[in-house]
Amino acid sequence: MPSDTIQAIIEDATFDFTIGENASAIAKLQTALESEPESFAAWHALAEIQFSERHFDEALQAAEKAHSINPDDVFINTSLSRIWMEKGDKSEAEKFGAKAKILGWKDQLENPSEIDENLA
């Protein structure tokens, strides 16, 4: 499946999620992942939807897959921190939370003009 088609499915699933159609969103993301199992965006979206459904084991599996694809993404590290906190593992939550903060600071140092634009 072409990457623009995968992206369209992810966007459609995200819309479903925003209107409360979580089962439909999950099904669409699973379809996308069958075609493109290395789609970071699909795994991350699936993790967030599963988290919102309080399916923490499924959210963790999806987030770990996304993290294996892109371990330096601030948002997946934040998601993992939130999931681990809900699962009751403060140590793991803090580990991923700290990594997210470091990645965020690194991004700020590398892109100072974006910070200035956001403050204006």
C-alpha cells in the first residue's frame, strides 16, 4: 500500500477517534499496520487510542513497537511514560519521562528560532 494511502488511513482513524468511534479507529489502524508494519505514526496512534480505552497492555505493546521504530521521538517517550505510570511502574515511567524531557531540550537547542516564534 502506498505511504500516502497509509497516511490517509491514519488520518481517517484519528478523525474516528476524535468523534468517539474508537473501535473503528483501532480497526483502521490495524488494517494500515497489516500493510505497513513499520509505520511509526500508525503504532503511535494505536497506542494513544488503546491508552484512552484504558487497555494498557495493548497500549504498551503498540507504544513499544513505535519506540523500536523511532526511539528519539519526544511524544512516544511521553506516551510510554504515561502508560507505565498507569500500569504502576513509576521507575519505567520516570525513565521514559526523563528521556522525553532530554529530547525536548535537545530539540529546543537545535531549533531556537521555533521557540522565539512560539513566544511572539
